[in-house]
Amino acid sequence: MTTMRFLPVNLNAVLVELEDLPQTLALLASLRAEPIAGIEELVPAARTLLITFRPAAIAADELARQVGARSLDASEARSERRIEIPVRYDGEDLAEVAGLLGITPDEVVRRHTGSDYTVAFTGFAPGFAYLSGGDSSLNVPRRKVPRTRIPAGAVGLAGSFSGVYPQASPGGWQILGITDAPMWDLSRETPALLQPGDAVRFVDVTGQPRTEVEAAAAPAQPAVSKSGCAFEIRAAGLQALLQDGGRHGQAKQGVSASGAMDRRSLQAANRLVGNASDTACIEVAYGGFQLACRGDAVVAVTGAEGPVTLTRADGAQWPLPRYQPVALAEGDVLALGEPTAGIRSYIAVRGGFDIAPVLGSLSSDTLARVGPAAIAVGDVLPVRAVSAGALVGEPEAPPTDLPTVRGEVVLDIVLGPRTDWFTPDAVELLCGQAWTVTPQSNRVGIRLAGEEALARANHAELPSEGTARGSIQVPASGQPVLFLADHPLTGGYPVIASVATHHLDRAGQIPVNARVRFRPMAQ
């Protein structure tokens, strides 16, 4: 009988721990073939399955009951697809891997191409697949010092897994060679070449000419709108991005949801201008942003607290309130100053932006590099036409408890799934001391620094497993990282707790140098 452990992750997520990878893939196949109502996303890993669900549709205990009742057959996880990947085996680490294994480089190649692999799970980057199987002797550690840049198409080993880098990025895998086969191509109906369960075979084509592999570019944005209205960007500030409700349902391709850091503010902005709640807005971090209106538009600014000014074409200038719809005319310039509370503002325009989505979303994922590029000075963002009679919303009261550097920010947390990997003192310390937000924080996550580090009780290497938005991961330094909207789908460090779902928007507004204190919820 299959043994499953259900470990808490958050109020809307649970981690199912199984005995091995075949059982994990079998459970994944079962849940995809016969879905359970209320499940939103499945992220498989080495021996776990992260399940995100809607608590309003199914309770956690009922979810566990239904998942636990599944009969798992490893044969159901097999895909009918078999993909061959041509490889030139001239990688930088081929000789070193041969030395580690006590064999010749030619024998490494023979073993690497001698049998099929299975796509176990995806993560790290869009299109990056962890391939299990192959020759059992090909088990080597990651490089002690990761490279700052590994080229797209690099084929590598890490532990017992093989993988192919879909785009140029830093990495610590041992590189055996390179392939020209694009792992990630947005021009394909399914951009990721490899999907969980696929069979993969590497083919030696050493000696053939090399061509550089580059990640596919996002679809071009239209320069003009049918509505005749557009925003010309005069100043972009520290970071300005298009963000909407997120890119959901793409985990099997290694793509996380991303989306607005403060979803309530995004929804409020859209409500005020009469849009659907998850329509894309401009997300502005720390102010310093200006746009000029070309045509007539209705906008609203929500999120952080701070000055908003309107300058008319004749030079007249006055402050604008947040959280209410405002009409802009030709030549009007809207400017956002430095926030006094919170850090992210949202600018919605009635109709939304007339820009092609990427995988169904306009969100810019800064880690995965999926979606429209960051907004820059000189960009022109076209606005969609609005049907006659569309309504705008009533002014709303802005939030009164936005995070600042002047006081501690309290966040509720759910302990788990790997709390038992830490000493009792570390668990007590997590909530007993205040943590400072460091300047290395961004949309991927908030890096925290405390006077005392969190000590682990279990020093084993944790097999990669799914991570959720809000996860508090603890690397070897003992200084935690709070994952936010652009977090990686999988991670190899234990997660001690997660920020509760009702405080995720609050976490997205915390400024650098603020002090954070965690408050555990009763379980």
C-alpha cells in the first residue's frame, strides 16, 4: 500500500510526500486524468507533489482524504511521447566527470546516450526538465562553485539527474555538451519541449557545427491602439512592469503564476475604472514614474501611499487622490512620487492595455523572463477601446495599515512543511526576533537578516520540491528568504513556514530596511 504524508504549506496548499519518484509521477498522472474539483495547480518534484487548491471549493482534510484514496499505478505515468535530443559532447566538465567516475570521456558519452530518461518534473526555469533514469553510475555532485553563465542548450548532470538549460543563466550542473534543440520556444503551441512523463533519449552528434541557441522573444507589442489612446512613458522609476492576475496553470512547463505583488490593490484599481478584476495594470515600485496621455482616458492609482500629481498641457499642476477614477485628456502628465507607506502602486486604465499576452497573461515574470519586457522611457502603451456604457467605480477608502520602515510589520505564518528539519530553538527564534528586509529583496523574494541565524537539526540534502508563494525558505546561511510572486517553482532548501495567504499582499508592500516579525497561526 502506498504511503503518503500530507504536510502543511499554507491555507491553500499542501505538500504530499511519497516513497519515491515513480509514485510521485503516478499520483500526478492520476490527478491529471481524474481531477479533484478545487485543485488549482500541481507541482511534482523528486518525491513530493505540491497541491494548491481553493479552500472555498474543498477543505484541506477532504482534499487529503480524496488524494489518499487514490490507487497508484506507475505505468499510468508513462507518456506516449519519446523525444530525441542531439548533443555535441564537448562540454567543459566532460573530462572532470570522467575523472570523478574513474572512466574515460568516451565511456561517459556512451553511458549518457545508452538508455532512455523520463521527465520527472520541471522547475528552475521555463522549459527546464529534471530527467531521471539513464545509467545509474552517472551520479555526480554539482560544482562546488556555480558558473555565472551557462549557455542555452547546455546538457548537464547534477546528482542522478540530467537536464538541459533552456536559456543562458547561472548554474552549478556539470556540463557534458550542448544541443541546438530549443527547450523553450514561445512560437510553439506548447513552448516547453519536455513535459513530465515524457521519454527522452540523448543522441551523440559530436563534430557537427555549433549554432547559438537563444530563448524566443515575446510577441511584439502593437505601436498604436484602435481606440486612439496610448500612454507615453516619460520616466520609469526603479521598476515599472505590466502585471495582471497571473499566469496560472503553466507549472507543467516550469512557469509560475507571477502576477501582481499586491493583488488587492490591482483589483481595486480595476474596479475603479470598470475593468475585470485581473486586467493588467502598471505596477510601479518606489515611485519616480511619469506617463503622458495621448488621447482621452480614465485611470485610477491604488496601492502604496504617496503623492500623485497631474500636469495639464497648459502647465497647470495639482495633486490627485488615490483610490478614485480620474479623467485624463490629451497631453496630461501623470506622475507618482516616492511612497510614504508601502512600495508598489498600481495604475489601471479603463479598457486595459492593447498588448499581446504571453501564455495568456501580460504579467512580467522577472525570474523566468516570461512576459512583456520592463517598461522603459520612450515606450508607448496602447489602450484598448471601451464599449459604450462601461461603468466606472465609486471612490474607495485607501488602506490605513501599509508597511513602513518606522514600525514592525507583523505577518501571520503557517508552520511547515519542513519545520522538523530545524531545531526547536530555531522555530522559536523564527517568531521570537525581528528580521530586517535587506536591499537584495525583489519580486522573487524578500531576503531577511536577523541577529541570530536559524539552525538546522537535519543537515541532509533535501531533494528538490515545490515551493509556493509565501514560502519561507532557509538556505545554508540560516537567514531566511520569503518567496513572492516571481519565486521558482521548485527549491532545494527546507521551508520552515509560509506567510498566510491573507498577508501575501501585505508582504508585497514591505520596504527595504523594514523590520518583520512572524506570528504563527494556530493549527
